[in-house]
Amino acid sequence: MLSLEELKRYNRHLILKGFGVEAQQRLKASKVLVVGAGGLGSPALLYLAAAGVGSIGIVDHDVVDISNLQRQVLYTEDDLGKSKAEQAAQRLKLINPHSQIAVYKEKITSENALSIITPYNVVLDGTDNFPTRYLLNDACVILNKPLVYGSILEFEGQVAVFNLKQEDGDYSANYRDLFPEPPPPEAVPDCSQAGVIGVLPGIIGSMQALEVIKIIAAKGEPLANQLLIFDGLQMEQTKISIKNRNARESIKSLIDYEDFCGISQDNIKSLNTKKDQVMKEITVQELQKLKEEGADFQLIDVREPYEYDICNIEGELIPMSEIPNNVDKIAKDKQVIIHCRSGKRSGDMLLWLEKNHGLDNLYNLRGGILAWAREIDPAMPVY
């Protein structure tokens, strides 16, 4: 039951048509685990606590750094050098003393993930690396817990709900249905390398909090079997369907996720070496001329299938994560042009292929699909 003070506190929820007391009581009785108290975790934690989630777990082994303050709105300069999880818990208690807060000042791993996640109803992924994303996904599949995913980089963010139990008893697609294999670690920058606009985590983290509330309160349609892509520069968002490939059938136990994602000291050294390489490029105008002349070249699209479905320039689709196992599909005897959405992923992939396979016939499409849409085909749908 809600106390008199809680009835006053949650008044705007209680008078909200289609929400009311029953949904608020569901929130009070719920337990939500937020893994990562950084850019995404900060807004998500604030709104989950304010909304009246009864029990919130915070997993983060990091401390507050001054570079965090540009986007991680839970913290101030007084928190520098202190535990993110502990400082976040203190802030949430000031926002809503009715929420019980549990702190896990440890890195979530294959050894502790199942025991940490088990008591919770929903898991919110606020992390920023592939090993932990795959770990959380697999743990939630094993434990039959819904996972609310978020991702941010530069000006773009993504949100999805994975492994949600459907009305027919089956579970929705999970992270492995969207990304069966991780990309090469040197091919994907993180926020510390590529940057992120400060307000973007606030937008995406708030969307994640909303999805959590919808799941708990059983309201609306959560983003199950869907991926929402938000473009902050254009203020546009796109929803695409995620095909359920039954990836959950292969998830039986937790594994070494850093090894699975190719994280090693050798790869870290490769990242540093890559910066010294020079990349050959081609403009969209030059590509258009090659097409018009009927030139013999290979055009490879390294984006994901869902991106290809939104728009493409008739390149051969070999997603970035599949390139290492499909190098034999890349021509050795003619010009090969590689492209992605903006030229960043394809450029990184080109350098990786040159370094690891000695190919010298590769060219990156400068500006990628975005440049093609802007300069060659303005009618092309972009995302």
C-alpha cells in the first residue's frame, strides 16, 4: 500500500489517465538493477528513483573523474575521486527516501553476474563496452530477465528492450539477435576516443528509464523486437524491427567475454599503431563517376543489416563484425571501396585489413552514406 506521504509525492502519476494507483504500487514493489552509473545511468537512476521504484541496485566500480561532469549529472566537483556507486546512492536517497538503494562497488563479471542480477525484476544496461553488454545479455537470458539496452556515441544513441516475455510465453529478441558477433575491438571507438555531446546520455538514459517503467507498470508497448535510433544533430529518430533469430537457444552459460570480444594487450597495442597509418579515400563524386563508367570495382557496405534495409547504394553487405571471417570475399585484383554511414567504421575496418591482411587495393568512401545522400541522392532516406 502507498502511504499518505507517497500519495502526495506521486500525485501526478496517480491522476495520470491509464496509470494510477495500481501502476504506482507495481513500481513500489519492483526491483531494478542499473549497471553503470555514468552517462546513461545518471539520468536513468534519477528518474527511476523519482518515479518511486522500490528497490534500486547500482553496479559501478569506477570513481568520479572531472571528465565525467560534462554529462554525468549525478555528480559534482565535490565527488571527484569518490565511488560513483556510493555517491549516486547518496544522491538518490535525497531525491526519494522511499527507494531502497543497494550498492555494488565491483566490476560485474561472469563470476558474479548471476548472483547480482537474480534478485531484480529488470536490468538496465548503462555500460559502454561490448564485453559487458554481451555478459548482461547472456545473464538476463539465462535468468529470464528483461534487459533495457542503451548506447551512445558522438551525436547518436540507441535504445531497445531485450528478452522481454511476450503474451504467448516466448521471449523477444536479445542483443545477440541484433549483433551475433562483436566487431573487432580496434574498429569501434568508445566515447573516450570519439566523444559524445553532453546532453545525449540524458536523452537516451531517460528513454531507458521510461522503458523500465513501462515494463514494470505493464503500460504501453515496450521497445521489444525493435531498435530506436536517435540522431541528435538532425533531431530525427528511426525505429527498425529486430529479427528474432532464436539466439537464446545457444546461450547456456556465461563465458570469458573479454576473450570473446578480442580484448587483449596485443589489440590495445594495435589500436595505438593504427593511428600512424595513412588511409586511401575516394569521394562520393568519384564513386558516382566509376558507376557511370561501368568500372570494374567492388563496393562493400560494412554496416549492420538493419542499416542496409533503411538505405543502401547497392554495395555488397558484409557487416563489420563479420569481416574477419570473410576476408576471402574481398577482391585482391581490383579496386575495393568500403563504406559505412559516415566513413568512420569503414575507415577503421580498412586500416585493420591493411595491417592484418596486407591488402593495398582498399579505399574508404569519404563521408559514407550521409555524404552520398547529401551530395548525390538527396531523396535517399537517411537515419
